[in-house]
Amino acid sequence: MSTPDRIRSVAVVGHSHDGKTTLCEALLHTAGATQRMGTTDQGTSLFDHEPEEQRRSISITAAVAHCDWDGSRVNLIDAPGFQDFAGEVVQALAAADAAVLVVAANGTVPVGAELAWEMIREAGLPALIVVNKMDKENAAYEATVDALREAFWRKPIAVAVPIGVAESFSGYVDLVDDVARAFDDRGRAAETAFPDQMRPDVERAHSALVDAAAETDDALLEKYLEGTELTDEEVRAALHIATAKGTLIPVVCAAAATEQGASLVLDAIVRFLPSPRERVRYGTDAKGNDVEIECDPAGKLCARVFKTTVDTFGRVSFFKVLRGTFTGDSHPVTVRLGQEERFAQLGQPMGKTIVTVPHVIAGDIGVVTKLTHTQTGDSLCAKDAPITLPPITPPAAMYTAAIVAKSKGDEDKIMSALARLAEEDIGFSSARDPVTNEVLVHGLGDVHLDVALERMKRKYGVDAVLHPPRIPYRETITGTARVAHKYKKQSGGAGLYGDAT
């Protein structure tokens, strides 16, 4: 069984079509968690399994899977890059202890990556950057790293440099271990002879890395300035601490579609990103006091539901255990309601599949089915130790439309279906306008609402159309009129008189 120190839970975020889902598939396959590497285009992805995702070839919902690497459990939360589904990114970051930001190696930082970076900052998470698509024509690793450093306040620092680019991308140099590794025809990396022609560039990059590591610790900096060479272990430890604090952001290279660099990414996740025990979380106890939640499997249960899906068989609730151990015998209380919950199945998510497990320890991610009252953002705690956690705040709605059922027979079902959609998607909401009596739906864009309609038809059998909402006109001046009035007041003294037209 993993311990909290050996767990890494990461949200994989970035610009749409920069290869986030492909990277997640490559990581799972490289780690031996899957027998083959799935793809979105062929409809075989473990992560993009919803019909709406397969039809559009984009991620729409945050999907979770796990693998084991170098003695650690790695939980991957693949989040959409399309901004209409930013609510899913918020949920993914709420469950993660760090983020993996994926950027294509084209020498620029796309707007989706900048928006993802802002969300990472708001969540207070450390990050690792993967410069992906190194095998593509015109790939430019150094230019991309420079652009990242300019956009992200000089924090990104390369911990690996590629051997070749585009068609000649054949391996990488690990700047921490100072070794070169070459890819075989399956994308696996093995140590190889150091390319002499790269020595000047590698020495420059290694010097920059050691400088950055030394600057994060006064004792190391003093040692470094005295001319004493830092050991690889000292550099590695300094990078881990600096990354966990958010002082530095390690950068690595990969070509996810061919699994090249997947092992490097997994190594970087385990080496540099923090465990859940290293991340401090706070909540409010029953007396209203702020308390630190220690990531201890032996503590009293405290978990948070960060995602909910609803189907014809009931709710499926994804949760992160912050303290204690969630077992099949647990009877947690939904703190918001003070109500004890029962569940049908306890497991861990592997895409759309639930792998049944006997328990989920502090720091790990799990899933339960058929909770009755619990919603996304709720905390599930031991009855005698309730903790209220900070809310998961959805992005503000930016698009509104009126919705009407195509069939009169569906008019009564539409409100129930919309409520279920809102349970699954924190960025989606609906309400009846009290003036026009129309049912209005709110989301983050037209694609967001189109997907909601497709889901409603597929999952709940309600077919509907959208149209612009009516404007609720109120009283206003529409013409002119002529009125005359005389005012008189006499109270013993001088009188008051007025004539107004």
C-alpha cells in the first residue's frame, strides 16, 4: 500500500490541442498501467471516453486515472484545454497537489497556457512544464523555454535538454544526473554515450540549473559562492523544495504521441513535485476555528468531493482524502447538511472504469457510487470531527440562452434534466426568468451549452433547442402629454400659489 509520501496527484492542464490527453495516455502506457496507448482520434482514449468528446476530438470533462512509477502512485487528472470547459479545470486543480502544464514546442506561450497558469496560481499549486511535440516540424525547445521564462516571471528552468529536434529528436540529456538517454523504437529511454557536439550547450544549461537551485537555499548559495561544487543529490533536493514552494518550475521535453520522453516526465513528477503531505490544507471545525488538516491515514476521516457524474444508475462521486482512510465500512457525514451518507461501491477511477478497492488513504483519490445528498465541493467527514473546507468556486457564466423542449411531453422533464446537468458541471446553471417565464441556461460559451444539450438528449432523453432570451422590457416613456395644475395654500399669513404646466 502507498503512503502519503509516495503519492503524486497532478492536474494536467494547458492550451487545447497541445497534447495533454496524449501525454496522459503515454504516461500510463509507459508505466505499464495499460496494454496499449489509446488515442482520442480513434476513440480509444481512456480519458476522452464521452461521445461528445470523441465526436469533437477534444477533452470536455476532467478524467482521472493512475499508474505506479518508481515506487510511487501517480494520479493523473486530465483537464480540458478548451476554455468553455474551464469549470472542469477548477475541479481538477482542487483535487491535485501540483499541476503539469503542457505546452507545444513552437517557440510561443499560447493563450490557453497563460490562462491555465493563472488558474494554477490562484489554486496555489506548484507546477512542472512539459514542452511537448518535440518531434514536429519547426519544433524549438530553447525558444519555447525562453518564452515561458518571459511569461512566467523567470521561474521556469530546464532540467533536461533534447538531443535533436523534429525528425532528429532522439533522446535527451538529464541535467541533474548529467547523463544522456536515447529513445528506442518504442520511445523507451536508455543511457547512451554523451553527444560531444552538445557539451557547450549542456554545460551552459547545467550551470543555469545549479545557479537556480543554489539561489533557493542560503546554505547552498554560500557553499556555491565559496567555489564548492554542489552534488547531484543537493541539486535534486533543492529543486524539489523550490518546486514545492513555487519558486521554480522544472521544464522537460517530450513527444507524447510516440511516447518519447514519457519516462522523463514520470521521473520529474516523482522527483520534483510534492506529495500531499507536503501541501498544507486548512478547514473550519465545528466551533468555527481554522484548523490545519494533517495528511495522516490514521487520523479521523476528512475527504472532499471534487467531481460528480450522474447517470441512470445514480451519482458517481470523485473525492480526495485529506485525512484518515476511507474504507468500505465508513459512514461519512456530509458536513454541509450534517447528514450521514451510505454508498454502494468504493473504488479508484481508471478513466470510465471503477477499480474496486478496500480503502483509500489520506492523499489519494477515490470514487464512491450512489451517494444521496453529497454534491461537488462537499466535505465528507467522520461524524465526531466535521471539517468545512473552502468552496470550489466555478468560473463566472459568460453566455446565456433560453431553452425550450422540442416536445411538449418533455416540458415537465426538462427542469429535472437541467438540474442533473448542473450537478455534473459546476460551470453550468439554469433558472426560470420571473418576468419572461423563460427557462434560461448559463454557461461559459456556445459550445459549452451545445454540449449540455447533447448530453441531456443522450443521458435523459430530453431533446431541446436554444434561442436568444427575450428582453424583459419594463415601463418606459413612449410619448408626450400636456398637463396643467394650480397649487394654493393659505394658513393665516402670506399664501402660497403656484401654476405649473
